[in-house]
Amino acid sequence: MVSDAHRKVGELINGYRVTQIVGVAAHLGIADLLAGGPKTASELATETGSHERSLYRVLRALAGYGLLDEIEGDKFALTEMGSTLRSDRPDSWLQMALLASGDFFWKPWGQLLHGVKTGELPSAQGLGMAVREFFDQNPEVRRTFDDGQTSNTVTTTQNIVDAYDFSGASKVVDLGGGQGELLAAVLSKNAHLQGVLIDLPNVVEGARAQLIEDPDLAKRVEILGIDAFEAPLPTADTYMMKAVIHGLGDDRGTVLLTRIKDALQPGGRVLIIETVIPDFGDASPLMHFDLNMMVMSGGVQRTVAEYRDLLSSVGYRLERVIETGAPQSIVEAVPD
């Protein structure tokens, strides 16, 4: 008789198969094709240019994981879970499924052992180059990554906006704010605020439709396409960074935090919006977020104690950690 422990370990070992099964659905656009109603494997094979029997076997597996329903008439229907892969959803998982099953994440994670044994960056080994260089050579992957980050922000934005009181702020800078979803939500809820969006030039272009073309937001927002490690940073009383610090090791993290501290007005504060890892001895599936940073960028997901140490090393005091109801928390810090 197979024990529960044996079964669970087997599921962990074979997790790579699920990634590729979902990846096939994403690459073929199965969720979009089923958005209008059930279809047969034959119909889907024709529409996707796939081998019918092979596709049927994948569809059957997707049904086994709850993404599809196999119904009478040899048809497959989209489930609520499966609908999260539709391309027209603002909170879609489609882009992340494409990335996770493709070279961008797949090859670096295949080098995890190499990174553990050598301390070298698995992404550089797997991709044969730095991530930024890979993006330069594969702009379509960069667009997919940016879209995936946007979708991830959409799913957590309201939690973050509801969790923090911006009434005492007057100007908030969203550093590394991507296409501006979080900043737009903060400004929309807080009509008194002025805002600045900072990210690399090729990233912030996607923010203009959301921020500049909205008449109200356009009057209260500035978009800066700059490198935050090199260009002067604007003065403000509040800086926020979502999913930025986790991509940086302590060395680059302290450089960026120091630059922000120099730009803060007296009484200002920085909001670090990240997944905070539980303290030592508290096992959590969130640990794989930390390993993804190790694999892809050399960054790190930190515990509260690690954030306190990082912040104090450059003259900040950790004020509080605010739970948002989403995977990310808000780490609030002020200069000493």
C-alpha cells in the first residue's frame, strides 16, 4: 500500500509535468478558444494546428487538474480555474504560464543544482547570458514578462491600496512601478496625492495610456523613464517599491535604499511591498519565491529580521509590517 508520504513526494517530483501541461494550454490559447462554449478535441486540434489524439490526451490531463471539464459528446468545457488562462482577463495567469513552461524560467531552474554547488547565478548558466541581455535579444519574452507582472499587480493592487493609509502623504513615488497599475490605484483612491512613476524607458511606455490619458490622473502624475541607480531621484515624502528589492542582493539593495533616503523629505518614509518570508523554523511554501530570486537574479526574499538588518545598515528604522491579505506585505521604514 502506498503511504500518504510516498504519494505526496511523488507529486512533488512530478510537478514539472504539470507545468508543461498547463504551458501547452497557454501556448495553444485553449482557454480563449473555449471561452464561447465547449468544443471537441477534433475542433480544437483544427483550430490550433495540433495532432488530434495528442491534444486530446493533454486536454484530458487538464480536466484531471480542474482546468477543463470533459463532458458528453467528447467535448471539453472551460472551468473557473481554466478561465484564469484567458488572455482577456486583467488578472490572467496566461503570461506566467508561458514563461514558466518556456526557456526563460525552465532553463535557469534546470541549473538550480549548479547554483547551489557553485554560488553562481543559475539564470546566466541556463540562458547563456544575463537576464537583461536575454530580454534585449528576445523582446517578445520581455513583453510577456511585463504583461505577467502587470497581471500579478492587478490581483493584489486593491489589497495593497486598502491596507495602507496615504492620507498623511502628499507626493508618492512608485519606483520600479512597471506600467503604473499600482500608482494609478493609489492616486485614484487618494485625490490629494501627486505621483511619480519611475521605471526603465522601455517599461514606462506602457503606462502612458493608463496614467496620461486619464484626465484626472494626468494632472497629478509624472512619468520618468530612467535608471534609478544612475539618474537623480525626485524629492518626495513617500517612496514605494513593489517587487523590486527582492530582485536585488544586499549590495545593490543598500545602494538603492540609500539613494531613496537622500531623496526623501524630512518625515518621509519608504514602503517596501514584498512577500515576507516566515522566520527561521516556520516552514512555508513561500520559500520557493526566495529560490526563484536566487535562480533568476541573485536576489532574495527576506524575513522581517532580515529587512530590519538591511534597513538599519543604511540608516532606516523598520516601523511596522502591514499584512494586506495578499502574498505581499508592506514593510514601512523611516530614516533614523
